Amino acid sequence: MTREEAKKILGEGATEEQVTNLLANYHEVEKSRNNEINSLKAQLTQYSDYDDLKKQLDDIAKASMTEQEKLAKDKEEVSKKLHEANIIVNKAKAKTILAGLNVNDSLIDRLVSEDETETLNSINDLKTMLELQKDTVEKATKESLVTSNLAPELSNVPQGDDKMTFEKFSVLSAEEQEKFINEHPQEFENL
């Protein structure tokens, strides 16, 4: 602020001493403000480093959290793969037990689980049931074969008299005679 501006503020009747005092107070207030601004700027620069450090710390925490999430995801994937591997091993054991028996793969898939003991119990129960059924069918078949009549049944067709004679040939219609001649030329010559 200049002296002329101070005189305008104080009015025309202001003395030089009043103008000087006003200017001194103004400059003192201005100086304290400037000091306060400089102090705040210094603190601001100090805190700007703090913001950078805080950002870096947050980034580290975020990366650490991401690592934890990766570990959790990997753990979940390993658990899933272990589950699948157990099922594959149990399915192989089940197929080994049921080898020789004609069992559909979809049935085996329904009986196989991750628990080996449960799977083996189910497969062994199925094997026992199939073997019992096979034995029952075998016994029933043998029994029916033993008790069945194997003597051939006689038919009403005359036996052994199937040669064509001239008398039989002459009784046939013209179409049947022609058919016989075409199908049995050797026998026709022998008539």
C-alpha cells in the first residue's frame, strides 16, 4: 500500500504520523501473513512427501493384497485339481475291480466319488451283485438245459421221399413244371 492510498483511507485530515502508523501496521500484518504463507508452504512441501509415501504404502498394501488373492486363487485351483485327481484314481481302481464285467462307464461315473473307501465299497457291492446275478442265470440255464427234451419233433412232412418222380412231375401245373426244370435241370434229365 502506498502513502496516497493510506491518505485516501484515513481521509484528507490525516496527519503524516497517522499515515506512517497505518502503513507500519499494514506492512507488519502483511509480513506476518507472508511468514504464515511461507510456513504453510514449507509444511505443504513436507506433507507432499507424506502423500507420496502414503501412496507408495498403499500400492505395497495393494500388491500384497493381490499376492494374497493370488495365493487364495492358487489354493482353490490346487484343491480343485486334487479333487479331480482323486476321482480319476478312484475311477481307475473301479475299472480294475470291474474288469471282465460289462459295466457301462456312465454307471461307474455315478458310483465313483472323491472318497476312496466309499468308492471301493460301492464298486465291490456292484461287482458282488453282478456276480450273483451271473451265477443265478448260469444255474437257471443249466437246469433248463438238463431238464429240456432234446428229442426232435416229427413234422407232418413226409421223410425221405423228397425226390421228384415222373408221376409227381406230371401232376404239377405248367408253371410249376417250368420252375422245376429251371431250378433242377439235372433231376429233370434223370426223370
